Amino acid sequence: MKTKRTVPKECKLRVDEMEVHLSFDTVSMKWECWTTLRKHMTRMKKANWPVTKIEYYSDGSIYSMRFEAPDNAVSFRTVTDDIVPKKTRAPRKPLTDEQKAKMKEGRAAKKAAEAKEKESAI
């Protein structure tokens, strides 16, 4: 059952105020997750966790979502000191004019092939 509630627009959360709450109900054997983080909302939707509640700001944007999932949907990992944080990607070198031309030709060839394929399908 989806329920809706609104939160005043003036109460918009800052990044350091956003949070996730994960709890387990031993009677129903289900996980419940309440989150204000967009990244987690997207991940749980993609994992097909059913949405039980959505809260909106008064301007219509999403404030939070509540999900539920079976007990095997969450797993725990061992934390060790040797876990290395994600590396940031090195900045890319600027493309040369030759590389840009080659990419442009490739895109044009792909577009032409798709158009030809559509014509043959009709």
C-alpha cells in the first residue's frame, strides 16, 4: 500500500542531513528501509523492492521512500583494514582532431546502418 505525505519545501535536506534507516522485523521476516538518498532509492527500485510509502516536498519533488524486502535481500560483509577506497578516475587527455573525426565517422556509419536496418524491416 503506497501512502503519500508532503513536507514543506522550506525543510529541504542538505546533503549532510540525508540518511538511510534499515530495520528487520522478526515477526514478518522482512527488511524495511527508509531513505532520503536518491542513489539508494534508485538501487532499491532496480532490485524490485516494493515501495510502501513515498513522501514529497510541497514543490512535488521526492523527500523520502520506504521499501520492504525479504530477509535474504540484505547481506553483511566482513570489514577489514585493507579495504581500499574507490580510486578517482584520472582526467582524460584531450582528443586529437583525428580521433574526433574518426568518432564522427563511426557514429555516422552506425546511424546509416540502423536506418538501413529499419528500412529492411518495413
